[in-house]
Amino acid sequence: MSTKPRRKRKMSPREAMHAKRAKAPEVNPCPPGPSGGQYKPLSDNEIQQIYDNALRILSEIGMGEVPDALMEKALECGAHQNEQGRLCYSKAMIEDILAGACRKFTYYGRNPKHDFEVGGDKVHFGTGGAAVQTMDLDTHNYRSATLRDLYDFTRLADSLTNVSWFTRCCVATDVEGIKDLDVNTAYALLKGTTKPVGTSFTVAETVDPIIDMFDIAMGGEGKFRERPFCKAHISPVISPLRYGEDAFDVAMACIKRGVPLNNIVAAQSGATAPATLAGMLSSTLAETLAALVMVNVFAPGYPMIFSNWPLVIDLRTGSFCGGGGEITLLNAASAQISNWLGLPSGAAASMSDSKAVDAQMGLEKAMTSLGVGLAGCNMVYESSGMTASLLGASFEAMLIDDEMLSQVYRTLRGIEVTEETLGFEAIKEAVYGEGHFLGGQHTMDAMQRDYFWPSKLTDRQQPAVWEEQGSLDMWQRANVRVKEILEEHQPEYLSPEADVEIRRKYKILLDV
């Protein structure tokens, strides 16, 4: 019997054309980090009015409940107290602070391939949140979020192209005690990804132990300071117009260890901020400027994300509204103002109020993500996986959001107008030749360069084919794919030696 290998049949021209069309793009047509700023909900004059009102708020009304150390330092730097004893900042002081504030900084990953610059007009989407419930992958019911959920979310985000960084999206409710919660949250991030990460330090006392743990993971004392891959999420202002002493203490501890700060102001319209959109933007801008002062009087030019997240409540019920036109406008305008000031901007989007992965969720997430992205926000938080008005987190939603963000990035990338893309020669060739553009080199190049090809989550099949394949909706398809990813993606980002040392020094509860 002959053992001569059979020659592979040569494809027909038609088969070759279909094979070429089916080939995935060699270069991602919608990578993270495109330029934003195309959407401007505010005119320059309106921004100036909001800014001037914010300065007036800080100079006349001022800040209350000021920590003693901040009061002393701010007064040394030119602040004053009004008749009510509140700490006030003059326009000249604010503008001096702005002139010396950080404009751009590198947000490092433990793997350098994940590094990116924060600032300018570049847009990146990432996670955030503090959901106390997780939608179970098997039952689709909400249950208390666990440390294992947090680790699984971290691994899932690690595999997703459009999640540029991972901030814990759920709280491990099964971990008792502040220190154990903070330490185990940080450990889950170390184990699950080498992307840039973010976490919350509940109290200042947990900062040093966690940064020491990061040093162990990176190979020695001081290594984290060389490449600070984790930022601290802090809410230093309690709306309206008061400082929070615990957050101030955390900020000071983070500055000592070189941890970049994400100073978040998250007031609620009609409750802790004015109900009018312009009033809210001026009030929360004043508060975020107060956070900037807090950092810069101690450490001028320190890496800080100017995160003004104006949130909306339904004034009829008091419920938080994560999706809708108002929150899209507010966060887009906030990003526009931050960029006008020239500061690294942070805002929030994709915070659906829906409890299910349904049409409401898709509508709310797409609207807010596209609006805030087009406004040019540098760091768009809450953009993956958040449900139930931030009370819940869903694995399937995180995966679907990643695909949605490809479409958002493609929109932000815009339309390139060149001699090649104008296509005169291609038009001429089609008109004088076959009478169509199918299979032409100009078309094939455009397919690779200009078009996003959805994964198997987005269905573009004919109804008959869809029915033959089980009539699955996007939620069902995402459920299957998430389980595959979590089964297959088992990263080993900590060396055995580092893991042993960390487990010897800390009470690590994650059993992986």
C-alpha cells in the first residue's frame, strides 16, 4: 500500500476569495486608546460659566470638615477661612495648583505590553464598582459576591481586549475584617491579571502591607514604586462640599508609597448636588478641584485622575439611575470640562439599571459608553459587567460589554480620508470591469483595515440558520463562552516563590 502523502487540493478562485474574506483582521481595526472629543455637549462659553461658578463656590462657600493636617497645609499655601470657619480657596490659588498639576502619566501593567498613557485625548475603558451581588452563571439568580467571584472576574477581564485595566467590580462579602478584605482583594488582582489594576484601601493602615505584597510579587523592595501598576480609588470629598478624613489619610499613605490616585467625586443630582445639570456640574467640579488641591498642596504634580462622576437619581423614587440621557450628558460634559482644564479625566458609563442581560441593558450601556467615549474621557469606569444600578455584576455582561466596546472604539476611530480610501481607481476598475466591488483588492484591504468583525456573540445569521443552531440569544451565547474562558484561562502570574512568601506573611483566603 502506498504511503505517499496525498496532495492538498488547490482551492478554486471562488474558494480562495471566500477563505480570504473569512480571515480575521491581521490588525485590530478598533484598538483601545483612540482620540475622543468629537462630542461636545457644552460650548466653550458654557464651560467657562460652569468653571467660574465652581471657583466662586470654593472661594465663598468653601469646604467643611477639613482634616487638621490639610487645614494647616492649605492655609500655608494661600487658602483662608470664611466667617463660618470653612476652608476657602481663591481663584489665584486654584489656578496656581492647576498650572502645576499632573497632565499625563503612564499607567503601568505588570506586563509592559499593557502600559498606556493617561491624559490628552486618548480614551480607554475599564472596570470599577463595588457590587455586593453576582449574577450566578448557572442559576442566573443574584447571590452575595465572593472572593472567588472577584478572582474569576479578574481572570475574565484579563482575557478581554477592550478592558484596559481592572478595578475590582465586586466586593468579597465572604471575607470578614477590613485588613483581610483589602489584602485578599489585592491578592486576587495579582493572581488574575498583569494588566493595570485599581483597588480601594478602606483605611490608611492597609496601604503599607498591600504595597509590601506588591513588592514581593515584583521581586523585591521598592519594585512597585518603579512601575506602580495599581492605583487607589479614593472618595476624598463627601458631597456637598465636605472632606472625608479616612479618605484623606488613605491618600497621604498612598502618596508616601507612590500609588497613583483616582480621586472620585460621585454626587447625586437633587440629593447631594443641585438637580439642575449645570448646577450639578459646577458643584461637583468645585469638589473635584478641592480634591486636586488636597493632593497638590502636599505633592505638587502627583499622578491623579480628575474623576468627576456626576450620578443621577430618580427624584420620584430616590433610586439611582445608571442609564439614561441625563447621566450620559453629565458624564460626557464632566469629561469635556476635565479635558478643557488639561487634566487626566475620569468618568463613569455603562452602569445599567437592568437586572437581566436584556434590551434595556444594551440600550443603556451603549448610549452612555458611546457618549462618554466620544466626549474624550481618558478613563471610563464601570464600563464592563455592571448591572442592577451597580448593585450587581454579571460575567456574561462583562463579555458582551467587551464586544460593545469594540464598536465604540470603531466609532471613535472615525473615518480616514486619503487617496487610497477615497477609492477613485477602485471605482474606475469596478465600473469598467465586473460591475461590482466584491473580491477586489481595494475591498479586501478595507475588510482587514476598516471593519470590525464581531465574535460569535453578535448574531448576523439568517433566521433559518439561527434556528438550526438553537435559537440562542446573546445572553445564552455569552454564558457558554464565559464558562469556556474560565475553564481555559488559568494564568500563573505569581511565581511559586512569591506566592509562598505572600501566603506565609498574609492571611490569604483564595484557594487556587
